[in-house]
Amino acid sequence: MIKLTASAFGTLRWPLCMGRLEGAEDELRCVDAAHSGHFPVIDGVPVLINEAQSVFSIDDHISRRATTISLLKPSRHSVMIREFIPGINRRIKSRSNFERFANLLFSQSSIRMSNPIQSFQRVTR
């Protein structure tokens, strides 16, 4: 059974000619007699894919192949890559970048200090 209201079902169109659809519980057909094809209804959801312009096929849905990316379970490759790439929270060069930034600020300032890094650290704590 199709899991759509009558008004929602009325908005469905054949992807190739935009003709209205009619159908049974397990498939939909175009009302235009020029088309002989049909679209499956899987678990109550019509699969209306123009296979000529899609990266997916109707068979992907019929066979229940994965058509989405799972963000919950990381792949083996992504886990391996994350082990070699440092995270943003590791701050590998943050200390040297901070010191360069502080020296640049104080070199262009009219205020002169004996140790700008220590003075800047006291202010930011």
C-alpha cells in the first residue's frame, strides 16, 4: 500500500513526460498509453527515478542496496586516515604561531616591552 495521502499522490508525475500516474499497490504506471514502463513501490514508497539522469537505478532500491552514506558508522579507511591526520585540537604549531603573532603585534605597536610574549600571556589568562 502506498504511504501517501490522495493529494500527495496526485502530485506525483512520470519523470520522463511529467504525465500523471496510476497504479496498484506494488507499481505505478503513466496514464499516457505511449509509455509502457512502470515504477515500483517499495515499502509503500514510490521509486520514481529517471535512470538516464540518475546515479542510482531502480534496481538499487529493489535490491535494497545502500543509496545513502552512513555517518554513524565510520568506514575502515576513514578511521585509518584519522589516525594519521592530527585533529584540530592537537594544536601542533599553535605556540609558535601565537609567538609570531604577538611579536608582529608588538613590533608594529608604539608600546615597547622587554618581553612581549610574557606580557601578552599575562593579559590573555
